[in-house]
Amino acid sequence: MTLSPAWLDELRARTVLSAVIAPSVKLIRAGREWKACCPFHNEKTPSFTVNDDKGFYHCFGCGAHGDAIRFLTDNRGMPFMDAVKELASKAGLDVPAPDPQAKERAERTASLTDVMASVASWYAEQLQGLAGAEARDYLKRRGIDEATVRRFAIGFAPDGRSTLKRALEKLGEDKLIETGMLIKPDDGGDSYDRFRGRLMIPIRDARGRVIAFGGRILGQGEPKYLNSPDTPLFDKGRTLYNIDLASPASRAAKRLIVVEGYMDVIALDRAGISEAVAPNGTAVTEAQLERMWRLDPSPILCFDGDAAGRKAAIRAATRALPLISPDRTLRFVELPAGQDPDDVVKAGGREAMEVLLASPEPLVERLWRHEAETEPLTTPEAWAGLKQRLVQHAAAIGHADLGRIYREDWLSRFYEQRRPGQAAAPRPFAPRDSGRGSFQRGRFVPPTPPASAQARAIAASGIDGPTARALILGFANFPEELPAHCEQLAALAITDKGTAKLRDELVNAAFSGAALDRDALGTILGADGATGGPTGGRAQRAMGFSFTRRDSDPERARSDLAAAVEIIAAAEEVEKALEDATERLKRDFTDEALEEQQRLIAAQQDFRQRLAKLAGTD
């Protein structure tokens, strides 16, 4: 049956969510909302809220979130359509008549899941029989006990071309072919068993129904793992292995772990870490990322400690960039060289794995480290390649503000590492607490962004005078940096007319195609080194930036100059975004708007501190 979004919205609008939840959860009035101890995890202090106006519940402890339909399916275990029908009957709505084709597809799907359940039972029986002796020995060597075999419904496919076909012929050859259990040759020959001589691991959907299999070979041979093909039940790129068991476990553990394969999931589960899923032997897809984020806003990717595992992690990171936002990202744990989760657990138990999981690497750090280690940074071309890759990654981020912050962070690291004798020190990218605002006369007043006189000047009237004059003098002293930063310099908000005119002269000189050297620019700007004007001698001595002095180390001065103009350009964007965010927060206070303001405040403070460090005033 196909239900239109409009009809479902009408159903939600006619449903009082607290009335649906109250029969099974003790609700306590809290202002315009209700609160309770969460029904999805054990807790003593209420962190579960119900908002009738917005029509959703949310637990701040385990992250459970949803509407009335979701509550009935997740809390009471009702099938989706049964939940819809119950709510519709109470709301006085008629459920739309079923589409004949949709009804046929639903019946067909139900029939195929019955087939897969029978196949899984038969494989489980074979594991315990005479033919399964080698498979049982393999499981014993891997430390997989009977309880784990039952939990994951592990079975065995005997080594025969038509063993399953003959044993389950009552299910119908056409259905066994449609579910991928039999292969029908293109030339019209007889169908035969897809899986032979393999340990069989059922893949289940979120409701625990078997929809496919992963088969592991017991001895030597290729492929090591053979998966079911895509079928009406199974879309490999949209499914996560162990999603049925990991979903409730992830809410309790407040995390989701993503590993490479089936045996990694099973190994972690044996160690007591049940909140693990795997992408069915494929590269992580956008659809799988969306499934992960429904369970955890920042899942931990923990792939094998080899070249293939590192490549898979970076592929997932780059695929996630267009989709990340302030409330969803990825984290990474890199295992010791040559080890997988099973190796770690066998060597040190759950404690060893928890030590690694306790300090996951943020996405911003993981991509920086990968790109910085891609090739030795021994030539200008290598440095230029690093910068280009970082800028491209930042440009791929779909969330505009987040993309700008990533770009500024990476370029700051880049220029720090370019300084002679220095390396880029890891800086955890974490916003600082800047206050939560206050209520005055019953109305929420957002926190005022903490800003120095310099920051307020930037926000109100462009760059402050000393900093603007320092940049002008820097480009006059090191004109070779002008071509790379000319557009940024031209776009900066310089309100002092004299300094702005000098900036325009620099930009015009850069675009003229004429040779740029210190003496020529000094003549253009009137910087004779003896006056007290914008670029005169006294001004130079008053500025702490390395690039305002001709006798500075050229490499450091050029690096500092590039970093300064990047920081100032990014700071202007953040100042504008912060002003907009604060105004939005005044109009409509929400947690999302407040968090956005806090992130921008943190970025603003970070810019100010980095600029002060370059100026020698921190």
C-alpha cells in the first residue's frame, strides 16, 4: 500500500502524541512539553521529552527520536501499517484503499521473506549435521561459541551444485532464483546453488527478517566472501549488516561503530560491543551513511589497519563531505598495523578495543593527516598539491558555513607547517562554551558574541586600521605573494580611505602585468621608510607581524602574510554569518539555532587568537 506524504502529515496533525505515549510511559507536565524516563533505555533521571505542538518525542540520553508512528513501531514492535491503521481509527481518518499493484508487491515481498527464512533454517541445520563438521571446526578456531552461532543464525551451505535446490524444491524454483539462492544461466541451462561449501551468515533488515546472505569460504579460494546479489528484498548499497541488533544497542551505548566485515561485527559482539554494523563488503555509500546517521550523529569508522582499510576510510570520508552538517559527521579509529577488530579483541579483550574507541579522530583531522602524508612535502609542487586538495575537500562540503570553517582550519595548518622548522600541531576542533544566553522579563535574550575592540571594528566597519596597514606593507615588502592573494585583498572591507587607496594601487599593480618588486611598489605607495604615514618607518616599528619588516626571514614572512590574509577573509565571512545567526536566534529560539551561533562564536574567537599569534600579541 502506498500512502502519500500529505495523508501521513494529516494523520500526524490529528494525533496527540502524548495521548499515544501516555498508556505505556508515565508522563510529567513540564511547561508546554511532557517529560519522562526514557522507554528505550534504562535511566533514573527523566531525559525523554514529548512535544505535542511539534509532534515528536526526543530522548537526550540515548537519542531516540520520532513521531507517533515511530513510537508504535519502535516501542510496541508494531508493523508500520498496523501502527498507521491504529492511529487512523482514533483520528477518524480512512486509510486509503490499497493500490492493487502495491498490494501485489507487498504480498510478493512477504512471500520471499518466508522463503529466505526457510533457507536460513536449512543452512543452520546443515551446520549441525555431518556435512558441517569442517565449518564447526572453523568456528571453534575463531572462538565463536554456540551462543554466538544462534544469535547470528550462522549456517553452512554444503558443497554440492544442487543440494539446496533439491532440499527446498517445495519453495519453488522461481522464488529461489528471485531471492538469489539459485543462479539461472543466461544460456537457458539448469539452475544451480549460488552458495557451495561456505559458512553462511544471514543479512537481516531492521525488523530482523533475513533478506540476503554472506558466504565465507572455509579453505583457500576466491572470492573469500560471496554475497547475495541485489534482489527485491536486498539492496546491497542501502543495507547495513547487523542493523537489527545494533539499533537498540547503539541507543544504549550512545555510539555506533562501523567495521569492514561480518566477522568483525561478530567479534565485537562477542566482546560485549554490540553496537557495530558493516557495509556488506562494499564501499560505504551515501544511503548507508544516511542509515548510520539515523542511529548516531557521529558514527565511528573502525576499519582494518592495512592499506585497504585506510583507503576505505578515506573513501568514506570524502563521500560524506557533501552530506555533513553541524549535526552529523564521522569519526575514525585506525587499528594497529595489520590488525582487524578480531585481532585486537583476541589480544587484549574488550578493554583493548575500548582504549582505541575512546579517542576517535574527527573527520577534519583524518582528512588533514591523510593529505599531509600523501607524498613527501619536499618541493613547491608537492606543497601546492596539498593546498589544492585541501581546498577541493572544503569546497565539496554541502553546508556553506561548515565548508568555510573547514577551509580556514586546513589552510591555517598548511601555513603553520610551511614555516621553517615547524610542524602542524594537531588542534582538536571543538567549540568552546560561550554561554547559553538568559531569560529577561520572560523573553530569551541570545548571548552577545564576546569580541575585542578589534573584532567589533571588523564587524562594524571592516578591518581595523593597524591590521589593514600591516597587510598593505606586507604585500609591498613581499610582492611575490600578491598574485596568489590579490582577489582576497581586493575584497577586504577597508574603510579608511587612505589605506583603501593604497590597497587599490597594489591591486591595480598586480593586475597590470608589470613586474612587481619592492622598490617599484615603494614608489607607488610613497613608502619612503622615513615618514609616519601608513607604510612609513614608525608604522613598521609599531606592527608586530613578521611581514611588516624587510629584514624578517623571507620564508616565514611570506607564510605569515598568506595565513593572515586567509584568516581575515574567513573572519569577515564568519562575522556576517554570526550576525545573521544572532538575529535568527532572537526571532526564533531553537537548540539548532543556538548551537549554530555557538559554533560561529568559537570560530570567531579562534580567528582572533590566530591573528594575535601572528602579530605577536597573544
